[in-house]
Amino acid sequence: GLISVFCIIFFATLTKISLDLVIEMGSNYEDLGRRCYGTAGWSAVLLSKMFYAFGCLVAYVVVVKDNFGSALGHLCGVHFDEIVVTLVLSTTVMLPLCLLRDMTPLSNLSLVSVASMGLIVVIVLYLYFDNPDDIRQDGGTFYENWLEVRPGLLSCLGTFVFSFVSQHTVHLAYESLKPELKTLKVWKRVSTCAIGLSTFVSLSVGIFVYMTFWDKTGSDLFDQYPALPIIDIAKLLLCITMLLTFPFPFFTCRDMMIVAAIAMTKSRREPTTEELPQDNDLEAPLLSQEVNDEEGMEADEAEAGEVEEQETRSEDPGEDQLPAWLLAERQLQLPQHIIVTVTLWAITTTLAIVAPNLGDVLNLVGCATGTVIAFILPALFYFRLHGYSHTALLLLVVGGLVGLVGTVFSTQQLFADASG
């Protein structure tokens, strides 16, 4: 009803405000956390980005599981096992894309995803107005259809948050702008257009699907429609979008894991008090009285230069000081790259296969991690750098309440659906 429309617009607006605050504060997200709260802030950003990206991965595989096998089976007139089809697609499409080291080869795939989503919107609108096989159902009164707040709203708040969270890639988007366009004023126009387009797509699909099925509308978009060829095509388009989008959060999740491993390695290498050399060990033998003052000064300068060089190397390690399992900065050696990639892929695929439905995954991910990365952390960072702000307080309160209450209810719903 209207409460859902309000939630979509409300969380879209908050996300746009949050994106602008993050860019206004400067630095990338991890450095911003370190600048505000040191290691604790850096760790909070790292963990929230990693877990949110991981949740996205599970959700994308769930979409493929729920739609691809049934759509292909209807079009071909053959029954396909959904789990087998998911495993085949995940192994032959998702895994090879995830084995890439960076996103450069995938730069053109975003156009395919945008085109697919545009076609899906067109299909939904066509089905509503054409009404094949009388799929539109009769609703109740105006109050029941639009004003009534039904049970389950609190457990669904995460889906609204999940739809717009993009703080984990906001600085990548900002850095992609031309140098002359990297201003806060230009960025605010960019964020307005991007969030506005996402809101339009969400409302277009959501409202017309809702007006087709009213109170029987579920979280799996196309499962409510009868077996029509155009619906099967829409399902396949949605799955193609998920298959091609999957590597992007995968790279983020893997990158955060590598950054965490590097930080742990560096912390182990830091010498303890007992390991630090004593002053007596650094004392050079006394020079003979015959050594003149100039030679002594040269020796002191050489020693100071060597110490300074050692400190510089310890603060800014070069290629030869990288851990043996690193090929370059944030790039693993091939064996470790394959092991980490395959392990992460296997875990996400397994969790997606056993997940009850897409709605449960979206709700839990949005409430538990989306609120942290989108609302709570930006508000706390703004307080630290600029002091009190009504806007930052609104982000913090909404993020805290939705994160706490929504996580509890969505977790209960997840276990209820899994046991039922």
C-alpha cells in the first residue's frame, strides 16, 4: 500500500543524503573510518562492506535459483531441477568471472544489466495493461488496498534499505568522474539522478505488480504470474542481470578479506618492547682520538641516513617486503587467489541453495549490514569531523532503529520460513 510507497521514497532520500555526506567528508570509505576513529573505524567499515557484499552474493544466487530453472523448463517443455541448474550456472558462469583479478573486462556488462532491467519494467507494465489470461485480481476496498498497514512490515524494512545501498562503491563512482567534474555540486546532481532513476524503477515495478495481485503480492516478483512465455523471458533477463552483476560485490568481498589479512600480517610483524634493540646495542665503538671531527660527522650522517632509510622502508614496504602470498598490493598469488575465490564462491552458493526465499535474505542483509554502511557509519563520521547536525542525527536514529528492530524481526522470519 501507500506505506510501502512512502518507505521506498523515504529510504531513497536518506540514501541520497548519506551518499552526499560521505563524499563531502572526503577520502575513501576505509580511510574515512581510520581518520575518524582509528583502527576501530577502519575495522567497522571493512566488516560492514564485506558482510554487505557477501549478503548481496547470496541474494543474487537465490534469484537465479528461484527463476532460471522454472523459466527455462517452461520455454523448453522440460522439467529442470532448480538446484542442479543453479549449480551449473554458478560453476560455468559466476565462478569463471569471479576468478578474474579486476573489473576491467566486465566494464561493458553494466550496459547489459541496465538494458535487461529496462525490458523487465516494460514487461511488467505490458502485463498490467494487456491483462493476458485475466491475471489481474480483484482487490478490496481503498482502505484495505492502500491505507491498511499489514503484519510483516517491520521484517520487510531491510528490503527497502537493500534496494538503494551503494555506499560501498560511492568513491569508485566519484573517482570515475572527469577531473573538472569532481565537485560536491556536480556530485549531488549525479547522486540525485542515480537515486531518482532507481526509485522510479522500484516504484514502477512495485506499484504495478501490487495492483495486479494486491494483498497476495510476494517478494519473488514473477512467481505470482501464470506460466506465460513473456514471464519466462522476464525471468531469464532478471537471471542474466544477476549472473553478470555477481562479480562486482564478489570483488569487493574478496578485496576486503585481503585487506584484513594484510593488516593482520602487519600487526604480527610489529616488534614488541622486548624485541626493540637496546641503546647499548646501537652504540658504535669509540673512535680513536686520531679520527678527525669531519670523519666523525660523516659517520654520524651515514648512520642517521641508514636509520631513516630503514624507518622509511618499514613504514612504506616495497615489493620485496610483501608477504609471500601476495603478488602485488591487494592481489594474491595464483594458488591463494584460486583457493580464496573458490572457497568464497562455494560458501555463497551453498547458503543460497539452502535459503528459504529471496525476501528473507534481502530483509536480513538490508537490516543487519545495509543500515550500518548506509546510515550509522556516515552519521558517526560526520559527528566526528563536523560536529552535531540534524541530518546526521536523523541518519543515526533511523539507521539504529531499523537496524535493530528489523534485524530481530527478519531473523525470526528467516528461521520460521526455514523450519516451516
